[in-house]
Amino acid sequence: MGSSMSSFFMNLGATTGPNETSVNSITLFVLLLTACIVIGHLLEKSRWMTESITALAIGLCTGIVILLNTKGKSSHVLVFSEDLFFIYLLPPIIFNAGFQVKKKQFFRNFMTITLFGAVGTLISFTIISLGSMQLFKKLDIGFLEIGDYLAIGAIFSATDSVCTLQVLNQEETPLLYSVVFGEGVLNDATSVVLFNAIQRFDLSHITSTNVMQFVGNFLSLFFTSTVLGVAVGLLSAYIIKKLYFGRHSTDREVALMMLMAYLSYMMAELFYLSGILTVFFCGIVMSHYTWHNVTESSRITTKHSFATLSFVLEIFIFLYVGMDALDMEKWEFAYKSPKTSVGVSLILLALVLIGRAAFVFPLCFISNLTKKSQGNKIRFNQQVTIWWAGLMRGAVSVALAYNQFASSGHTQLPGNAIMITSTITVVLFTTVVGGLLTKPIVRFLLPQQKHSSGIISPDFLSSKSLNLPLLGINGQESEGNISTNITRPSSLRMLWTTPSRTVHCYWRKFDDAVMRPVFGGRGFVPYIPGSPTETEGVIQ
């Protein structure tokens, strides 16, 4: 048994046929995914461990075993592929996040989320870029151009929204979850858009006109990406509502929803837009319209299919990063200058801490100035929690680092190798330390979080308000009886005093009068005889 396992791991790094290598790799990852799920279930009650940390640890241990059995010759098998990550792994995770997010809380805090995700990311990007430009010159890490420093700012401004999903609980900390996760999605989109813009921007001649053009293109990409996601989501709702696929086959409904979701992401990539932002808003629109146009069996299938696929891919990503962290090719350069490598990692970690603090606390102060009620203001302990929960860096940073500092997965220059190893070091440190300490920090700073969201007033979280339209339960709207006695603003003056409630009231009128009659949704899809029998109740 021991010799067979040893030969199995040796075959992963040996020069074998493509079919044998693929079978060995797939078998290994399926085995590891199964182990992660089982071990994660056993550690579910732990206040320290998360599934992301478990997957990273198992990936690291597996990488060590492979290296020992192949005597360091299996590094090429563990190469991280940014194309695999961005094209196949990330889209289902981001889509499911939009599909499952509680829309009421997300849009109620949309201005705060936009401030953190867009403006905050630009502030962090500026601090990290300028800081690395000044501090790295004192270290002998090889020649870096201005484009590399700007890319470093974009790389380390990308928070890990995947890990945030596992650390924060949507039910226990609804406000923090919506703000930190919503910020994470916009943050990832902003970082990727910044990174791609840097690659195409002529940095040899920087003028005020070029900077204004850069900002204009950046804002245009954001707006266009959002519109594309909404358009594809509405198109899927319209097609399913008009053709009613469930009359003949629920499989067609499920297949169409999955393909349309993935189509939104690929169309964004095709037109050089932000696929992350597009697929996220496509998920929100699909959960509001398309999901209510299908049969009950299709609702159950899609809800659990999206969640399961996202869950497995999240584990796969952390396994992948954990195993790739031990790729020896890039570490050989770091071993030749360990002081430089450690210095770069510490500088990047410090810049990440400072860059996030530089926008979280000032933007929270600005946000508090617009709120009259003390109960709606962001308290200092909540600000600290938001700052800490967003420090984790993940696979997006690793993928962008490989895109900038590697060629076909390989590092040729010592400076590039040091940057990639330092990125992996920061990712591992922030994920492990942040993942281990976030839960205890949340429970210490916000002990009553299970009963109150802090910023949002208690009446909003009451059982009655949780049944208001647009508030999803696990991503979907409540199907129960909804009271129509909703307080409406008496005048436009309410738009200043209670902007979120006012905008929501106007949106409800527009949605009921225009959108739902055309695109369907809860209460606007008539029952068609001959369709599959729908079970009573609501998906919770």
C-alpha cells in the first residue's frame, strides 16, 4: 500500500503520457476535495478554523509529500494557471454570491459599499503603489518599471471575498456581511479593471489628459459591466417567462439559467469589461426575476446547484494555492537572497495594513456625517471589524501576480520570482492569521451581533421588516404574505432624511408597474395547467 501511494505521487511529477498525468492529477484533487469536506464538517463548530484554512493546510501537506517523493521534480505540475482561475473557477463563485445575497441589505448599504469598494480601493492602490515605489528601491530585488509598481498596487488592493464568505456569517452579522462582502466584490472588480487598464495604458508619457482619459475609461468600464450583467439577467427572465420551459422540461430551465449566467461573464471578458462585476449583478437580477419564473423543482435545483458548485470551487482554489505555494522553481531565487525576500514580504504586508486603514476609518467618518440617527452610524468597534475582515488576500492576488511577473507559469528573473513568492507569503499569512482570528474578533467586539446588526436600526431587523419585498432569504425573496401598508414618503424632502427608504419605495412602484409585468417575478407569473406540480412552501 505504501509503495503504491509513493509511486502514485511520483507519477504526478514524472514524465508520463498526458492521459496518465491527467488521471493522476484529477484523482488526487477529487480525493483531497473529499477530505476537505469531511474534515471541514468535523471542524464546523470550531471558533478558529475555517474551510479555507483547512484546504490550504491540506494543499500544503500534499505538496510536501509530492516534493519528497519526486525529490523536487514535480514543480511544473503545481503551476498556478490564472486562465483556469479567471475563466472557470471564479465566475460560479461570484455569480452564486450575487444570487444568494440579501438584496435588501446590499442595496440599503449600497453607497457605503460603493465608497469602500471603489473609492477605498483607489486609495489603497495609491498608497501601496507609492509605498512600494519608494521602499523597494532600497532593496536589491531587480529592475522594476513604473508599470510593475502600479500593478503591485492593483494586486495587493484585491481582498479575498471568497474567504470573507466563510469567516463572516450572513445570519449572525448581516450588516458586516453585506458591507464587507459587497465591498469585496466591487473591490475585486476595481482591482482587475485597474490591473487590465495598466497593461493597456501608455505609461511612458503621462499627462493630465491621459490621466483624465484613464479615469473616464475606468468609470465607463464599471457602468458598462453593470449594465451588461443586468441586461443578460433580464434577457434570461424574459425568455423563460415567455417560453415557459418548465411545461416540457425543467432540465431546460436549469440549463438555460446556468448557461446565461456564464454567458454574461464571457461576454464581459470578450468586450474587455469586468466579468466579476457583470456576473455578480447578473446573479442579483436572476434571483429577483428569473428564479421566480421557473417551476418549484427548478428553483430547488438551481439554488442548490449554484451553491454546491460554488462551495466545491472555493475549496478547490485554496487547495490549488496551497499546493502551488511549494513550487520550487520560484523559491530557488528567494533562497539566494532570503533577507530581500523577507523584507519585500514585510513591506507589502505593512502597506496592505496601512492602505486599508487609510480608507476604512476616514470613509466611515464621512458615512457617519450623512446619518442623523446614532443607531445608524458605524461605531468604532464595527470599523475595526470591517478593517480586519478585509485584510485577507487570496487567489485573485496570486492570479494577477502570475499574470504580471510570470511567463507561461514560469519565472525567469530573480525580481519576478521574489514578487511572486512574496505575494504567496502575504496571501498565506493573511488568510491563515485573518481566518483564525476574525471569528474571535467579531465575537469580542460585537458580542450582541446575533440580535442586532449595529448600524441598521432594530426595527429593520424585526420579523416584520424581514418580510419586506427585495429582502432575500438565502438569496431569494420571501414568498409569504407581505403587508402592503408600507410607509411612503410624503414628499421629496424624505429623500434627504431617509434616502434608502425613499429610493426603495420609488423602485417598488416602478418594479411593480413596469419591470415585473414584462420580466416576471414573484406574483407575476400565472400558473399554467400541465406544468409540473409545485410543492407548497418557500425555499428557505
